[in-house]
Amino acid sequence: MTKRQAREYWERPLEGGRESGLTQVAYCTSHGLHIKSFSRWRSKAKEAAQAGNALLTLIPLSVTAPGRTGQYRFTVPGRENRTSKR
């Protein structure tokens, strides 16, 4: 089984475990799942969700047209300014 197949396989049991209201042990026992595998895939899913949220954070940005030097100025509130050559 490839990593992608394994991830797709575990999506349904992880969702079922969340919706069941049971403890991980009780859910795994009632569905014939190995608790260590369930816990590991649950941790991976949680990390992926947190990483995905961090990547999708939107921040305000203003861009100033290039000056004589041919550089753009990017301004992000609360952060130092960055300059990029075109």
C-alpha cells in the first residue's frame, strides 16, 4: 500500500472516530483497528491540518511601483519591509 493509499484508507476511520464520541481505544476495539496505527494516523492528520491552516493565512500587503532602481517595495503591517528586484 502506498502512502497515499494508506492516507486515503485512514480518512474514513479517523472521521468515524471523531464523530463516534468514543475513546480511541473503544472505537478501535469496536472496529477491529490497531490503536497504535490509529493514533499515529490521527497525529499525522492533525499535523497536516495545522500546517495547512498556517499556509492559508492571509495577510494585508501593499506594493509600491518600482522606482528608478527597478525595485518593488512590499509593505506588510507589523513586519519589516522587503524589496524585490524585477
